[in-house]
Amino acid sequence: MITILVNIYIDSSEKLFNFKLTLDSLLKLSDNWLVNIRGKMSKEAIKYSKKKLKSKGIHYQLIDQNGWIVNSLVMLKNSKYPYILFFNEDHLSLTKIDYLKKIIKEMEIEKSDYLMYSWWHNGRYVRGIKKVKMKKGRYIDSLFLTKKNWKKICKSGHSYYLISTVGIFKKELLVKMMKRDRKKLHIKLSRKIFSFAHKLNSIGLKINEQSLFKFINKILSYKLKRYQNNTPFEIEKDPSRTDILPIKISIPKKEIFACIDDDHGVKGYSLNNRGYFKKINNRQFAFR
């Protein structure tokens, strides 16, 4: 039904703890886990992953200079299913596995390209998308997203990314984006653009550094790099990246994941701040 892509960096005991929680919450969702873990806590994380996943997991040791995207493409050669869930160690599943499976099944029926599974923000994300007419389903609502209706959505105040790493992707779309994004200009060029904009501002010219970068990036067919090779964030597409449209997106009927420790600009959003966990003896937690 779905492949789970786990290409993450674990460098603290807190991240390791969150990783274990999130893995446990998704354990029964798939029999096809593709796992590559880096960072100083990777040995402990891999040991836990192998113990829990057993034959369901394929573990890699891709710690080279080719970068996150290239390594992920290698991993995806072993994906068994048409849909891929990006595993984020700090986003916990809040619903039953059967419910998630029904969402994925309905995505298959609707031939959806993408569903953002987290950053629900008390329904704020959904309210923005629903400014345009959607096809109502049982577990998801779906929309063929074009430049025209995306513009209408953004005008309503919707500021979410077109594509986020907290997503379920049709494999075809994900691989297409990765192949396009794996070859970009050196990040030094991006830094020079920001440095130039900063100098213009220092002499009194009012230049929006982000807007200048986006303008130049568009001219260069989005070949400017914002992030280091070892991170997944080049996959994300901000609201201006309409070059990826049209795509068919879906949204869940209710909140199905949430971030454990980041409010993401919405006061009280994270599970920690909701009181979702009860603290026992320093680092021990139990679900309410």
C-alpha cells in the first residue's frame, strides 16, 4: 500500500526519543520501510529500528557526499508501492493505523499526487485550501490544483508551502521532483545573492532579500540552492513555486499527525504544549 522513507539525522537524545515514539506509532502501517539514519545517535536509532521493523525494513549506510536527494533516489529503487510517506521523527501519528490505510487507499482511488499529513494548526491549513471547491470524499477531500486556483487560495491569506516534507507522495511525482532538484548550482552563489542584497540595503536601498532571491531563482529555472546537500529541504516548494503545478492534492478530514515539540508559529499547537504527554522521572513519558 505505502512505502515509508526514513532518511533522517539523529544527533541528540531528544531526537532519538522522538524517533522511537514516531516509529512505534507507524509500525503497522507498512511492510516496506527504507531506512538511512545519520548523526551521532545513529547507532542507537538503527539498532532500535532493526529490532522493531525486522524483515519489514531495508537499512542503508549512505553517508557520502552525494547528498540527501541522491541517496533517497537510491533507496526508492526498493520501494514496493505507488505511494511514499516521508518519515519525520518529530511528527507523531494521532490516529489508528486502519484510518491511515483508508486515507491512502482513497488517495489511490482519487489518483492524488500529494497530501500534507501534519501542520494541521487547528484547521487553519484546511480552511485556506477550502476557499476553492473540492471533491468531497469519505476520508479525504481532493482538488486538482492549478496556478489559477492556487492564486485564489493564497489571496485568502493561505501561506503554507505547496510541498512540504511532512507529506504522502505519489512515487511518480516524488521521483520527478528529486531528479529535477538533485543538480543545482553551488550554494555559494545563493549566499552571494543574499550578501549583495544586504549590501544594497546597507546603503539605503530597500531590497527584500527573499524576493530578490526568488526572482533570480525563477529566471534560472529554480536552480539556486538554499540548503546543504545533507538535508531534505530542497524538496519543499514555497507558495511561489507554481512551476510544479498542476498537481492533484488531498487533505485529510481531521488532524492525523502533529509535531511533538514545535508550535510552528501557532501558540499551543505542539503535542508537548497540548499536554499530550505526562512527564515521569525526567525523560520518561506516557500517553494520556
